Amino acid sequence: MKTSTDIREKYFVLAAGVISLILLLGVARFAYTPLIPIMQNETLLNDLSAGWLAAINYAGYMCGALIAASISDLMVKDRLYRAGLIIAIITTAGMALAENTLLWAVMRFFAGLSSAAGLLIGSGLVLNWLMRHHFRRELGIHFTGMGLGIVFTAIAVDLMINHFNWREQWLLLGAAAIVMAIPAWRWLPRPHNGTVTTAGQALQDHPPSVRFLWLMMASYFCAGFGYSISATFTVAMVERLPGLQGMGEQVWLVLGLTAIPAVLVWERIARKAGTLYALLLCYIIHILGIIVPIFYESLAGAMISAVLYGGTFIGIVSLVLTMAGRFYPTKPAKLMGKLTLSYGVAQIIAPAAAGMMAEQSGDYVGGLIMAAGMMVIGTLILLILISTENQSIKTLDAA
């Protein structure tokens, strides 16, 4: 039975999780996107180095995914989550220390590592607490922090752009990170290593088939391509369109605003249609969001793309990671980490390749076509999975 204490603590736990994602995903990771054109104007950063820095950030994230996938002890994960909060502060402010690509690469790598501490380890801790306290329906609320993180960085950079240089903006974001780290640290309770709920019911894992896991990893790898190119270069793409200089942050803001409610919308769709059918629809709309800027190089095209992309990339991530929590309620971060490894490999390859293409061609069309093509392959793999893995799907939707 849920007590008033449990209900009150639930709000603190959810707030800690959401704020941690704003910090560890929004500030430590997503702030780089709206700051790319500013740094390109004021520093030595170019398309090629911007793409490589994004790839290095994703490499750090993938290393974090490896750690998350290899550790079962919740107490160890709790310590890593808290270390991630500290690293996020250091790496955000550290970007301002010098105009040096090697320094930036080190900062972006460890920022990616801290992002994994938030999205994988922190999310696993929050999901475990919610399921142990019978708040299963609140699972999706936690992931709204991803959209809020984008909104925060868009508003912050837009407010700072005419008043501070690139170095000062990174330092101010570092100061904001310190403020956010306090509730993210204090409001998330230390985990419990037990495998029963507060009512004494056993939490049981329901592993999917090996084939289901491999197909899901392959499909999620393709989704990593679809996500990372737009996530890295959206603002830079808009800033290069004729007459749209200064509009990049507004497009990024719309993307984030769309992402906030998307988590809850896709969770509702998944409850009615099934998780994988919701994921399939997400993939299809995501493809449309990627290709719109290729055919409509205008503010309207950019805004439509932001809505379609923002409303689906977060849906894909939240559906897949929540799926991991339902298959493995006692240790969700292990499967989250395995799935994210495939997603992370794509995130290393894609922005580096897109940056090289943009450096040679002067635009991001080639990168967008590559991202859309990979998403089509991922959609086909997902269709194969849906048509052949009935037992694992039934287990998932019943969990």
C-alpha cells in the first residue's frame, strides 16, 4: 500500500531524476549544439572539428554505457551517479579554460561519461525506486528531463548570446550546473539492493530471447544515426540557411518544447498499442523529421523538422530504456547499457562522418540522407522483430 510518505518521497525522487537529466544531458551534453555556431564564429572550431568533438562526446557516453552494462550492484551505481554530477560541472566549466581542441576533446569525452551516469545509471536508480514503491505508471515522467534539458540550453544560450562570449557562456552554464547538482544529489535516496517491493512482493526479471535482444540492438544502432546528426548540427544547419541567421536557438527551443510532453504521449500510445508498435510509429515519424530540411530550406521547414524530430527522438529513447526496466526491474541499467552500446557506436560514427561531409560540401544534406537511410534500415529490422518475436513482445506488454 502506498503511504503518504511514499507519495511525498515520489515527487522528490522524480524531481531529482528530472533535474539530473537537465544537468547531465542538457547542460553537459546538449549545450554544445547551440554553442557550435558561436564557437565557430569566435574560435578555431570548424565543421570537421565540431563533428569530431561530438563523436568524442559520444565515445565517452559509450564508455559509460559499458560501465552501466557491467555493474549490478546498486550501491556502486549510486556512487557513479553522484560522481557523474561532479564531472558534469567540471567538464562544462572546463570548456572555457582555453581555446584548445585537445582540451575540448578531453572535456567532451568526460561530459559524455557523465551523461551516461544520468541517462543510464541515474535512470536505472529512479526506475528501480519507482517500481519497488509501486509507481510503475510514473516511469515516463522521469524522461521529460531530456526535453527540459534542451529547452534550458536553448533559453540560456539565447539569453547569453548578445551579452557574453563563448568562454563566459560555458562558465555561466557551469555555475548553473552547480545549482542543479544540489537537488539532483540530495533528493535521490540511496538505493536498496533487495529484490522485493515495499509491500514484500518479489521483483522478477523477464529476460527477452537472445534473438529479440540482437534485433533490438541492431535497430537501435540505426536509431543512433538518426538521432546524433540532427542532435549535433540542428542549430548550425539553421544558421547557414539564407535569412535565418540568429534563428538556430529558436528552432532548438521548439525541438525541446516538443520533446517534453512527447515522453508521456508515447508512453500512452505504448500502453494502448503495445511498446514495439509505438516504437515503429516513432521511427517512421522520425525519418520524416530528418528529411524535411532537405526539401524545405526555410524557417517553416526547420520548425516542422524540429517538431517531428523532437517529438520522436526522445520517444525512441524513453520507450527503449523503459522497455529495459520492464524486462529487468531488479537491474534495469544492465540492459539499458547493452542497448546503449549499439546506439553509442552509431553516435560516434555519424557526427564525425557528417562533419567531414559538411566540410567538403558546405552543407549537411549528405549527413541527413545518411541518417534517414539508416533509420529506414532500422525500421525494417523492427518490422522483422515484431513479426517473429511474439513471446518476448507478450512478456514486455504484460510487464
